[in-house]
Amino acid sequence: MSGESAQPAQIPVVVLGAGVIGLTVAHVLSKNARYKIKVVARDLPQDLDSQAFASPWAGANWSPMGAYDERIYKWEKATFDKFWDLIPAKLAVASPSRVFYDESADLDGLWYKPLVRDFRILKEDELPAGHKAGVGFQTVSVWPDAYLPWLSSELTARGVEFVRKRVVTFGEAAALAGPGGVLINATGLGARSLIGLEDQDVYPIRGQTIVIDNPKVHEFICTELTSADDGNATYIIPRPSPTGITTILGGKYQKDNWDTSFSATDAEGILERCAALAPAIKDPETRVLRHNVGLRPARRGGPRVEAELVDVPLKSALLVQSEETLGSQQGSVLVVHAYGFG
């Protein structure tokens, strides 16, 4: 007999969803050889023109959104630091930033002050017309067209399998992992329509942006990013690209709006609002490269990040599925939900 001890069996992990959340979870888990990981999704990282998931259309920088939340702050800090560490590899870029607030804002007490780099309060001559207060700092951004394929290639190199598949029910998803396995539910908006899950707290936020090329527009600028009643969110985000830096202008923030069609009226409004913050946008050399429309996967009550044990086979009264689809072995699947980040 060999003196070597038997290697423990790998734990099967199925990641349902191949957006940035699903890919990131898979990337972290794939560092541990105990997991045998499979990413299952209708839309895969190479589907960069698909409007069926949000990741290809993201502004893809770190921006201060909303008020302080202890749970979310931990994720914000870990995310910012991780992306900052990607700068030397040219997967991310640092950019100077200016964010403008009302006069009454407590600038020195902003919740993200310890998170970003080089935080400072802006001087009067750094404020555009009509704005009375603001802060500056260094933030970080990535380009989804490069970042998503990079994550995919990293996972493939680590032996992670990608499967293109439309999964219809929660029971079908759990069966993919099987008894003793783990299911990561990173379905985004799909959590609302996955039969057997049907999370009615999930809703879309319509976004529309413009990508331009203008070397003079190279800093992140925005007004305070809140859930404005008019559906507008004004921001300028420089991002890495094969030609150096391109800039995304935004935008729209329209809750419960499922419309993925282009709006010329929205585009005109975006250009006007952004040019008020960065007049160089109206220079003749500015080139408009593309218009983007996508749906952010938000959730009332905040993101769902929690685990539960689900017994399988899990049948649905709403749809007849075969034993081949749902599996025949009995047991429990550990389901980890990770969706609704907006």
C-alpha cells in the first residue's frame, strides 16, 4: 500500500450567471483546489453586445453611491482595493475625480473619505459654474470589453468550465450542482423570473450612456449620485481602452424601466449636462464612438447575499421537468445567493 493519503473529493460548485458578480465569485473560489467549478449562463463573457445582462454596459468605475451602509461598505472597500491593485497590470486605471455637492453637505464627513485615495475638499476655482461645494480624490475604472474576457481567460486557465445554457427553474439550477454541491445564484435580473425563486423585489434600473474619444476629458466628474426623481444621473468616467483612454458620459437612472431602446432625447440631455461640467466635450475634435443602453439589476431591500440549504430534487408545480433535468438523487444543495447589486 502507498503511504500517501487519499486526496479529498472535489466539491462541485455551479455558478449560475456569467456577469461580473458570477465571474468574480468563480475567480475567488478557483484559487482553492478543493472546488470543481462550472459557470452556467445563457449569456457568456464574450457576448459583449448582449443587452440581456448588465456587465458589458457598466460605467465600470468606483463611484460614491448613496449613503453609508455598514454591510455594503465592507464590499466597497474590498472592491476598491482589489481594483487599485490591478492598475500596474493595466487592467484598471486611476483617475483624478471631482464630485459636486450642495453647500450644506458635510464634506469632511463623507462616508467614503477613508476608502478612496488622496481625498481633499475642492477650492472655489475648481468648481464649475452653479456649484458651491465638492471634493476631489483618486478613483479607479476598468473597461468591461477587456475586463470580462480577462476574467474568463483566467478562469479557463484554472480549469473552470463554461456552459451556455438557459436555466428555467430553481430546481433545475440546484440539480446542476447536485446533492453535496454548491450553487452560486448570481442571476441578476434573472432572479425575478427563475421559476421557483421569483424574487419580486428584483427590478431594473435603465441606464443610457455615450462613449466618446477626447484626450482633454480625462477625469471622473459627477454631481452627487442619488436616485433623482427625474431619472438623471450626471457623470463622466475615463476608462482604459486599446487606444489609450475613452470616456463614458452618463446618464440615466430610471427605476422599473425595462426599455432597452436608444433615446435620442436622453442622449442630447446627457451631452448637455456633461458639457456643463466639462466644456471640452463640445470641442469639434470630440468623437462619439457609441451609445449604450442597459439594465442594472437592483433589489428592494438591498442585495441578497445569504446562504440556504435546498433539498433536491426540487420540483415545480408550474412546470413539468424530466428526471434528467431535475436529477434523481436525494440530498441537499448549499445555495449562496449573490444578486441585486444594482
